[in-house]
Amino acid sequence: MESPTKFAVQAAALPMPAAWDLSQKITAKRAKTCVIGLGYVGLPLMVEIGGAGYEVIGIDQSVEKVRRLAAGQSYINDVDEQYLSGLVSNGKIAATTQDDVLSYCDTVSICVPTPLRKTKDPDMSFIVAVAEKLAAHLHPGMLIILESTTYPGTTEEVILPMMEQSGLKVGEDFFLCFSPERVDPGNPHFHTRNIPKVIGGVTPQCTQMGALFYSQIMDRVVPVSTTRVAEMVKLLENTFPMINIGLANEMALVCDRMSVDVWEVIEAAATKPFGFMPFYPGPGLGGHCIPVDPHYLSWKTKQAGQESRFIELASHINGAMPQFVVSKIQNELNDRAKPLKGSRIHILGVAYKRDVADVRESPALDIIALLEKMGGEISYTDPFVPELVRESGLRISQPLEAVANSDCAVILADHSAIDYERLVQIAPLIIDTRNRLKGVSNPNIVRL
């Protein structure tokens, strides 16, 4: 771990005027900072930067987000509204939809979405659009840090050439880095500041300047040698759980065929004090990271002539879990002399995981679509998602008591705010895909 003091001394020793000037602004908290993209990554980062004493301007295309931030309102559960409001009132945080503010910003952190196309290829359109705007406002002494998850080589192959068209030299006139976001929505223990911050620059001077900046904000900074290393770090971090969850899901499929309780198997295996780390099955992968990021690595390895077989296989297994859940629902209804077509199925939790409002890539969406296609009548309860827009129309979250009018309840996101004791009392049949009802003995409960 490098200390902030060491970074400050090293930066001060640099001979380049741009580096000297920027390092002085950073250490004195005079740097004008900017975050582009104010979603689950950008807003918490902006709050930490403002809380560290910097003036930070956020840029987002959403007029509604900008309006709410101006009013001191948080639209992300992990960001405390009272704390945010105080930063806004004190002039530390502001937001805009206009990119001309970049002309006076000293640091810029890019936190825009990086989705996949339907072909599972990376969609670089958001990054390219931001890079074009930055290139138009690039000036000496600017530090640019890409945080959006992408494939190894993006920073040097996509952003750097666009910046160099200005004639400014990277590592001397401006500084370019990659620092992978490590946000875990809904995690009460780890947040933006106390998660170690990996950063790698195009040049050693870029790494040094990026580390100097983030060391003023984060509890720990972890410098690496290049942007490619930093980009690969993020992909490894998310490929690791994706593959292991795929193994857990395959074990669930095998155990189901053999009438073995997969949850008991994993729990017993987890007692081994070495060589085993428990991962758990579920209805499928959700969120923006784990289901998406490994495909960036898979795509890039194909460009290099290398197959990524583990990634492809795990993706196939995880992607099949919604269909397995639907088959489970159908079979259990059949055992009770009820066809799936026309049955009333109540979903508990449409977010991709417990205690978040994020429905991106949520397996619940696929499961609902499959059930609707087979003629199921769908309702849902989710305290974090009051409205759900589907192709079949708008759905409104119902009170838990609506379960009593259903033929089957399905736990997909085991939110802590749901009254599970009451659920067991009123539900005629429960499909528990999260083992939330562990230890509850009831013939109407069927586990994944």
C-alpha cells in the first residue's frame, strides 16, 4: 500500500509543469473535479470526492437526475440523502447536462454504461461519445480516469488516440488512467471509499497522478503497471464469481435429478477450512457486472485467437437457470393438478438481488417473460421496485397479501423487508430459489 504522502512527494519531484501544477491543486484540494455518468457508480464516487473536500461537478444526460441532485435528493439507496443534501448546500456538489464545464475541470472520472450488444459484443458508443467531448475540451494539466468496465486495451486503443489529436502529449501535458469500479449495491459493509482502489496509467507519470488524486479520497490505493492490467483486474474479479456460480447452478441441476438437497451439500462442504469457497445457486445472474463483464474478456480473447471455454460454458449454464425455474414451477403446479396456463403466479422480488432497486439483467425479467408466454398470470411484490415496465404493460408492486390469491409464489430476490412468516401462512405453494426459507418445514415449500 502506497501512502498519500509518498505520492505527494513523488508528484512534487516531477519536472513537467503540468504535473507540478496539477499535483499542487490535488493536494491542496483546489482541483476542479468532474464525474461523467451519475448512476450506481458515478453518484457514490461524486459524493466521496465532494466529501473529501473537492468541488465536483457531475455530468449526466438525464435531466431528471440533474434536477434531483440540485434539490439534494438521492435516487440511489446506497447514497445517504441527508449527507448528499449537505454537500449540495455547501457548494461541493453540482450537476449539469452540459459538457462545456469540462473546459475548466482538472480531473474527470468517466462512469458511463458499457452494455453488450445482442451479439454479446462490447458496445463502446457511450465511451466514444464521452471521449469525443473530452477531446474537444482537453487542456494541459487534465487527469482523465476511465472507470467504466471494458475490455483490456480500451483506454489506450480508443480514448488515447482521440486525446492525442489535440497535439498534447500523454504523461506530460495530460494524464490518462483506468481504475475499475468495484461497487456492490446494497452492501452495508463495503462502499466506494473503503474498497481498495486499483489504478493503472498509460505512463508511470499517469499512474502516479491518478494514484495521488484517489489517495486523497479512498482509504487505500493499489497502483498497477499499466491500464491493461487494471482493465484485466476488473474482468477477472467478475469472471471468478460468474464461473463459480455457474458450477453451483450446475450442481443444483445435478442434485435436482438425484433428489439431493444442493443447499445442504454446499453448507456441509463449506465446513472444510481450506480449498473450498461456497458459492450458491439461484434463478440466474443479474446486475450490470457479473452477467456482462466476462463477455468483454471472451470477446477480446477471441480477437487474440484464444478461446475462453470456461466463460462460455458458465454463461450457458447461468443463462439456462430461468428456464429451469419455470420448469420447476410448471412441474409443481402439475403435481397439484393445475396447468401453468391460467395459473396466478406471484413473484417475490424482481430486482436482481436482495435489498436493491436495480433490475438490470435481472433473471426475474426472463422468468416473467417465459411464464407469460406459457399463459401464466403474473403479479409481484417488491418494496424496492414499485413499478415494472414490461412489453405486456405496466405492473405495480402489490401488497404481500396478494399472495393469498395466487396459485404459486416464487422467491426470486429475497428482500429482507418481506414478511416470510406471513408468506408461509398464506401462500398455497412457494418456489424458493434463494433458500430464504431454510429450516422451515412445510410441504408447500419447494426449494431450487
